[in-house]
Amino acid sequence: MTSNVPPPYPGENNPTNGLPSYGSVAPPGGSYPPPPSGGYQPQAPSGVPETNKTALWSMIAGIASIPLLCLCGIGFFGGITALALGIVSKGQIKKSQGMQTGNGQALAGIILGAVAIALTIIYVIGIFALGFAGSFPSSDYSNY
């Protein structure tokens, strides 16, 4: 009976080049090395703090609320957004224990948001005051 294994090349004693055949026992000296680990490797927190994105958006909303108030009268909503995001981001920055920055941006958002809300209230009071002032008859005493 003949085997399907080709004859070795001249000068070669082992047709498998010294490698174990499939299903053979583990190589001498221990087991096979473990396969390389793959997939996501979580990153350890680095020493460089990063800017809090909520603080950045608070500042952007605060800056945008002032021109929106003057142009469209809708700066009130930007002011509320800036104020809320600023307060939330200051809490996040405090909880991060130095791993997040942006305290100044959050403060700018809070201040600009409060200014936009205050200007809206003044604007609305002014509109009502001018509207009511024009509805009363004028008292012209120049005839007396």
C-alpha cells in the first residue's frame, strides 16, 4: 500500500520540516502561547484634563443669546439653555476631581444666560409699559 505523502527532497530527512503534525501532542517545554488579545482595550485616564463639552456649549448658547435677543427676540430661550447647561457643567467639573476643565466657560454661559433673561424681562416690561401708555387719553391742559 502506498501513502499519499510525497517523498522528501534530497537532503531532507523529515517532510514536515520538524513541525508537529496536526493533532499531535503539545511541543516540548509547555503549551502553545496564548493568542493575542483583540478587541477594545480600555484606556487608563491620562494626566491631561480635557475641556467639559457642556461648559463649551453653555458659553456658545450664552454668546448666541444676546444677538438673538436683539435681532429676533428669541434670545430668552438661548439664555435659559446657557444658564441650565452652565449649572450642569459646573457640577460635572466639580465631580471630575480635576480631570475636566472649563469652569470659566461654564461661568461665562451662566452670566450671559442670566443677562439675556434679564434683558428679555426688561424688554417685555418696556413693551407693556409703552403699550399701556398709549392707550390712555392724553391730558392736555394747554387750553386752560
